[in-house]
Amino acid sequence: MGKLTVSEELFNRAQKVIPGGVNSPVRAFAAVGGSPPFIERGEGAELIDCDGNRYIDFCCSWGPLIMGHADSDVTAEINRVASKGCSFGATTPLEVELAERVVSKVGPLEMVRFVSSGTEAVMSAIRLARGFTGRDKIIKFDGCYHGHSDYLLVKAGSGLVTLGEPSSGGVPADFAAHTLIADLDDEQSVTDYFEKFGNEIACIVIEPIPANNGLLLQRPEFLKFLREISQKHGALLIFDEVISGFRVGWGGAAEMYHITPDLMTFGKVIGGGMPVGAFGGRADIMKKLAPLGSVYQAGTLSGNPVAMAAGLKTLDLLEQKDGFVKLNQLGQYFEKRLLENIKDKDCCIMRFGSIIWLLFQKDQPRRADKIDSTAIDFYNKIHRSILDDGVYLPPSGYEVMFVSLAHTNDLLDRAAQAIGKAVSTG
Ligand SMILES: Cc1ncc(COP(=O)(O)O)c(C=O)c1O
């Protein structure tokens, strides 16, 4: 790979006016070291940085770009809609269309509301769960990330793990006092909370496919248990599908595991690369939201027409191209090629469709505390040489990779070879 002269200059300038030079911490490459490439443009499965270096991209904007970068149909639709006005602060037909589409595709959704980020989606869903049940406590899991709302920044996955902080500064202990942290893959840790706090628990919130502290695939029985125990105690079950929604299949993890949560949250893919989040679920719960009910929630740019259009076009394309079948095939192919190329090093590859996590240890972990930190150190150590070989992996060993419909077998071969080479020399 060529030099990063322009990127380094930009990083220096950025650090003077933006804390750490970035607008989201993991982008600073702190875990893997070195300057981050500054991106000039994307083309299909590739990123091109400001020095003209090209990379096969497995970050895909952290999941949203399921069609790849600058897909011509999505871009044309964004331009078409933006030319009529970017925001009106009034309802548009596109919101109705995307809401109808999402509700028709996801079984447990009877109603949905759009917001501008995944953070807002989960924060609003939890407020709604509290308002609906009249209870304050929530159960979340060690290693699951649900955005950066104060009371959810407890044991919350890669960004915080990468910074070596168990939690965030600036969060009053009182704010987190109602957040009960349970362990993934551990029924007893959840049962204990219900025995102790029974009718004070408003909801359990979980990423059903936890993908923010590596990919910690859960036993289906564990997720079914969460459905049963929450129902038994009158608490709601919230599936945070900000990553898995419209990434693993039309109905997300809920459909794959045959579980009906009360509420679900979305983001990423349904915005086609534009800022979007959504939360939805049972109509009787959703009708508690203002203006119908007493739970307040609002947003200046919520349901933004350009974002709705990008999401709708992305879903159209996924349907036309039989997207989820192809994504699964691409994911399977990449997994196979990685296994063939990585030699003489303990390695397990966790995969759910097109979400892939590469971990340099022998055993597959199902919970955060089963990840060996030396496995993460090894990933972080070889990251730069893989980047130098033209492959852009997420800049932390705790982050997962995403494959898009723009990735080809040829690109996946090249990437697997570059990773294999770095592993054997690392
Ligand atoms: C499962 C999950 N929930 C919520 C969020 C927060 O979404 P956003 O970054 O759009 O605020 C994320 C972000 O990665 C996520 O992965």
C-alpha cells in the first residue's frame, strides 16, 4: 500500500478541532495503532482513501451498507428525493411506505416509529417499556451494546472494552442504578434477578445476535428462556436488532429463532447508509407513545425523507436480488477461505449469515468473559499489515466484519489470502 501522507495531515488537523480527531471513538484506531486512513470515497466493496489507496472493506460503515458503497440505485434515489427537499418537519408518504414495508416483513411488529439513530431507538423502546409496565428496572447483558444512553453504558461492548473502561465517565451512579447486568448464556443470572426484583423489572433488553463484543452466538434455548421468564413476570422482552435487523433475513433474529419479542429496535440497514433508527412492536404497547399516550418521544429529523428513501430502495434491492440467500453464500465462502488460509494458529470463526468474527483462540465464546484478551491482542497486532495489503478490517479485535452484496468471491479470496499471510508472519 502507498503512504498515508494526506490522511496523516488530516488526522493532525482533526485532532485540533475534534476530540481524538474522530466523531465516534473506535474510528481513531487506538486499539490497533497508527493513523486511520481518511476516506475519500467508496465504490462497491471497496474504500478509497485520501492518498488514493484502495481497500476491500469489511466494516461497511459498521453494518448499514448491505448493498456496498455508493450503490448506483440507492444513490440515484437519494439524489431524486433530496432534490425535492431534505426535511419538512411534517409527515411524508415515504415514512408511511417504509413503516408499511417494515411492519409487513417483521412478524412481531404491528406498529413502528422512526428515529435518527440506534441509540435513540433503544432509549425510546426502554422508556416505552417502563411507561407501559410502570416499572423502573431493566436487565441488560454484559457485552451487549445498545447505544450510548447513560443508563445503558454499563458493560457495553467493544467501544468501551477497547478503551479499557468498564463503563463511561459522566454517568451518575443513580442513573445506572436501575440497570441490572446479567450474563449471556446464563439462565441462572437472569433467574436470580427475577427472584429478587420480580415485579420491579420493566424489560429485558438483548441483542439476540450479540455482535458488539465479538459475535457471541447464543443457544436458542437461552433466548426462549428469556421470552418465558419475562412473560411469567409481566416484563417486556426487547430484541435490539440494530445490527441483525434486515441483515440476517427479513424477520431478523426474532424470525430465525422463532421468538416473538414485545418490542424490537432497528437501525443501520433500514437507513441504507443514512441516519435512521426505528422501534416497534405490539400495538397496545406502541399506542402508549405520544401523541396517543403518555410516553413522550420526538425528533426534528425523525422519518427524514432522504433517509426513508435510502432505506426503501435498499430493501427493494435486497428483495429483487434475493439478497439474504446471496449474503449467506458469500459469508459461507469467506469463512471457508479464511479457514483454508489461516494456518498454524488457533482460530475460530463465528458467523451468522454475513456477520463474521475472527477470533484467535481455540474455543468459541458465548459470553464476554470467555474471550481471551491475548486473542484480541493478536488481531490488533496484525491489523496494520492487513490494512497495508489493501484490506480494511474493523479497527478492534472485538468488532465483527460485514460482507455486502458488492463483495465478490474474487475479493473475498484476496482478503482471505492477505489475512492468512499476516497471521503466518504475525
Ligand atoms: C445493537 C446495537 N444497538 C444500538 C446501537 C446504537 O446505534 P447508533 O450507533 O446508530 O446510535 C448499535 C450501534 O452499533 C448497536 O450495534
